[in-house]
Amino acid sequence: MSTKPRILIARAISPEVVEQLKQHFDVQSNQDDVVWTPEELAQQLQGKDGVLTTGSQRIDAQLLAACPQLKIVANMAVGYNNFDVPAMTAAGVQGTNAPDVLTETTADFGFALLMATARRITESEHYLRAGLWKDWHYDLFAGAEVHGSTLGILGMGRIGQAIARRAAYGFGMKVIYHNRSRLDTAMEAECKAAYVSKQELLERSDHLMLVLPFTPENRHTIGAAEIEQMKPTATLINIARGGIVDDAALAQALRDKRIAAAGLDVFEGEPAVHPDLLTVPNVVLTPHIASATKGTRTAMAALAADNLISFFAGKGALTPVNLLGGSGLH
């Protein structure tokens, strides 16, 4: 009988990472990519010492109570709002995430979504495909300027900073930001970004990019009242997490042309999308793919795997999100 730790891979991942894990562990891999219910996940975790998750598997007190052998949950994502971190800490279960490896790829996509939204690319493609393009006229799908405009960033972590650099250096944009804590002077200078209040951010931004983590306190950070403070010509881009935006309020604002357009990669309750968002033309919708390049998704899985390997080698997790023995967020 194998004495290796037993690991569950909860969703399909890059085959080469599965093979890497098999060198160290007794691996059960869900390469058929079955989406398990919480009860099925708990059943699959019986007898497992660790699990590699993808961000959609909820790790809470109920699951932990049903899986007393579990020691570590390695999330293949930078966000970990699927973790009940206090419950994990109380149960002595290590949580890890996958920061850094997806920063530049996600920033690329955030900027792509901004440009597609500002320049009405999705709207105009639907128009063309429907056979409606018959002639040219001066304001045919005239959108908003990107170069030289003001980009507001809400949430200025690694990804926010990478977006700021693209905006300032690549497109000559004026960058303003609001964050829970202000960046140091050197980092502000590097990003060419100025700190402002949330109200000023809403009022001044030509394009507002959301890059903040989801917490219960951040739910509906952008709702009807906040949209009301934005310019009617502004665009709103969400690559953060579903629930940061009140999707129903946003859909109504888009229908009423309260703001010009929105670009959304994340949704509250995803993969379900608020039905009203599907019926307004001035929104670009993508299925949570900001980090989706082959290289980056492989690197995310590899970092999750490296966390498992390091942890069971007695060296500790590489990117922990909770501190065992002292508790609290990392």
C-alpha cells in the first residue's frame, strides 16, 4: 500500500501538472471535469490529505468537518473567496493561492476588455454579422477615446499596477486610483498613478476598472448610487470578482444609458449571468477568462502543485493565505 499522501485534483488541469503530482502523491484526478456538488466533493475528499481546487469549490466549516484528514487546500487562482479562511484556520487546514503568475496575462485581458468596450467592438461585430452594415456614416459605432483619457482603477494590487503601467506608458492615459491602502510614493511614480477618494474616482474616470478582491464588505461596491456618480460617457470594466458589482443595477443603468458601456468578465452567481445583461447591447461579456492563456493556466496549476509538494515535504506552503498556529490572513 502506498505511503504517499493522498491528493484530490478537483477539476481538470494541465496533464503535465497531473504527472508532476503523481511523482509525489497518490493522486485521484478529475480529468473528466465533472462539476461536483458540495456533498459529492466531500465524498471525493474522504481519506484525502490534500486537494487542488480551481476557485469554484467551496471550502467551509461543513466540508471541513466531513473531511477530518484534510491538511491543505491549494487554490489554482489568485482569489480565494471560495475559502472560509477562519474555518480553515480553526480546523488546522492550510490554504494557498496562486498570485503573481497570472498578473501580466490578466492585465492584458483587462486592457483588451477596456478597449473592446470603449470602441464598441462586440456591438459592431453583432451588427455586421446580422447583415445590417449597408453604408458608412460619420458616427457609425463611434465610441470613446482610450488614449489620453482618464483611467480610474479601484483596487491597486499587482494586477491593478500592471494595468496602470499599460495605460500610462502605452496609451498616455491619466491614471487615478483608489485602494484600501495607498501605494508608496515610489510605486505611484512607477505606475504614474495618483491616489484619489472613491468619490473622485467615480466622478473623474472616463474608464473605471475594477480589480479588487471579493470580500463580504466589498459586495456591491458598485451599485446604482455609485453608477449615478459616474460620467454618462464613462465605461465600467470588471475583471475582479462577481458580486463586486450589482449586476441588476448595472443592467438598468446600461439600458437607461446612464453610463456608456460596460465590459464584464465576472458575474454574481456565475456561471449564471443576470438575464438583463444579456439583453442590453452596450455590454461586452466574457466567461471569466482573464487569465486564460495556455501558459498562464499551466503556471497557475504548477504553483498550486508546488504548494502541495512543499507543504508535504515539511517546508511549508509557498503562498499561504492563512497562518496556522497564529491564525489570521497572510
